[in-house]
Amino acid sequence: MNPYKPGQTFASDVAYAVNHSLDLPRLRSVVGEHVAAAVRDERIVRSEHILIGGSGDSLFAALSVAPAFRRWTGIATEAKTAMELARYETALLTPRDLVISVSNSGSSSRARETVLLAKDRGATTLGITGSLTGALARQADLVVHRPVSEVPDLPAHYGRCFLNLTEYLAVLYALYAFALALGVKHGRISAAVQAAQLAEIERAIAAQADIAARIEPGIIALAKELDGIDTIWAIGAGPSRGTAQYSAAKFHEQMPINGIGGDLEEWAHLEYFLTLKWGRRSVVMVIAPPGNSLDRAQEMVRGIGDAGGRAIVVNAGSEIPFPPAFARVDLGYPIEEWLSPLIYHLPAQLLVLHMAARAGIDHIPRRRVDDTWLIAKGIVRDTAKALS
């Protein structure tokens, strides 16, 4: 049975989730308190290298914010998968390293392992999590709690999508807030810049519902055009690489169809050849905010079309010229490139919801059958001594 109603829209659900699950005043207060405590810690202040690790949406948030970290703090920063960080980087850590491990639940096996192995090497650890009682919060040296409540009164068959969305926004907020505070501490940016950036971040979060309502009619039409596809790519560069990964993940978590997140430049070197073979079956979302890679995104749109594929441009500003594309989603909300992940995730989420409704999917995201053991109950090492 398809539980969706004919002509159903989801922008009002975005508004409801942001207002009831993601309470901005509370988020500002709690994150601000924890961030302020973290940057007072001398171990944090003296860090010379920052590594951020996570899995799934936590990883995508880390990839999205990492480019801003060095610009604001002056400290070399890398974002890695939790597996890569835990098993292949912790053996190289020193007390001058800061490891930020991100887990919404606080129970992810690899996120917890990252902290244990980093501490074993003498590095400072910071957990960013939605749970103050989870293992990650108990094990990390310092914690930034990003509070998000369950979304009440949304249907069970898709309400979890909006909880995931608000958790993602809250993690982005926590990472941005920490980077800005550390930047002030190191004298790289002023308190006035910090305040202005935080205000812009909060405006972007508050604008989610208006943006969703603006783009949803076009998304509904696009979902109809994409009936029956089995694969979709999302590509971006810089902060948009994380947005592309997040966007692609929604398709295989929620439909599920094959969602593939990739690097903007690498499409020209690799997937171009597949597009020549697949033609219209090759559907590519090009995440293209104004910024350092906009000109290359414009070239990619042309290249996708020339190869026979279908490019979906996600940008903000109808005045920005693009080669002819299969579809264009104009968010209508100007925002600097480093903060663009806060809003550029919305088209994919809405598109997945409407594609799922059309396809008769009865429950999204798809439900696990393993009681989460594969991500939260597997092997966790507590010493880096056996790692080379």
C-alpha cells in the first residue's frame, strides 16, 4: 500500500521539523556553552593539526565544513571516514593533534574507536554528538552536544527523514560554531566576524522552509521526469563535495536507488565515458554555488549534455549563466560558498521524497534488519599499538 496522498507536498514538513525538532535558540545556547568550554581548554588551543572523522551524514557534514576550518582557524584540517581515521591515521597521531569524532547517536563503533585510539596516542579528542549519555560522550576528552528532539506528529513512514535532516543541520551548526570560536581564540578572525557568520548560519537554517516551498513545484515536475531511473550522481567541489555525498546518500538510503556522490572535476575524467554509453540514463546533480568552482561547474553541465547525459543544476541566482541543462533548481537564496552546505542539500531530499511517493515506497528511510549491529555493535579496538 502506498501511504502517500495524491499531490502531497513536503515543504510544510520541513518547516514543522525545523521548528519542533531543531530549536534554534536551544541549539545556539547548548552548542555555544560547549564550544566555549572546549576552546578554553589548553589542549585544544595548542593543537597544530585537526582531523575530523565520521560515517554517513556525520562524514558528509565533516567534508562540508572542513574547507572553512583552515580559513577561520589557520590550522591544517582534514576530514576522513571514521574507518580511515581510526585504523590508518591514529597510529601516526601526536599530542599536537586534535581529533574530532562525529556521531549523531554517540554509539557508532568506528566513531568510538577513533576516540579510544587517538587518546592512546596522546592526541586530544572532541566528540560532537546528539547524546550526552552515549559512549562517545563518555570517552572523548571534550564534548560538543548538538541537541535535536524527535519530530512529533509526522507519519512514521517518512517522519524519520526529517529527523535525519535536522540532525544534519545541527551537526553542521556545531562544526561551524567550533571552527569560528577557535578562529577567534587564535586571532585569525574577530569576534564581530564570528557573530556575523553565526547569524548568517542561523538565518540559513531558519530559511529551510521558505526555500523548500519555493523549489518544490519544480521538484515535483522533475520527479515525474525521472520515473524509473536506477542511478543518480551528485557532484561538487570544496564545501559542495560533502553536499554531493549527502545528496547521493539520500537516494540509496530512502528510495533506494543507486546514489553516487563524486568530485566535480573527476566526473570529466571518469564518468564522462559511462555517460557516453548510458546517454539519458546518466543523471547528474551538479552542486554549483557561486564560488571558487562555479566556472568549472558550468563547464561540467555543458560536458554532461554534450555526452548525452542529463544535468540537474543546483544553484542560487537566475542571473548566473549556465549551458542548457535538463533541469535547473534555483534556491533563490544567496549565501557564501563556505556556508552553502546549509541549504544546498534541500533539492535532493525533496526529490527523493517525491520520487518515493511516485514509486509507491511504503517506508523511507528504508529500515535496517540487523538491529544496527553492523554500525554500532561491531569490533572496537582500544589501543593503537597493533596498528602500523
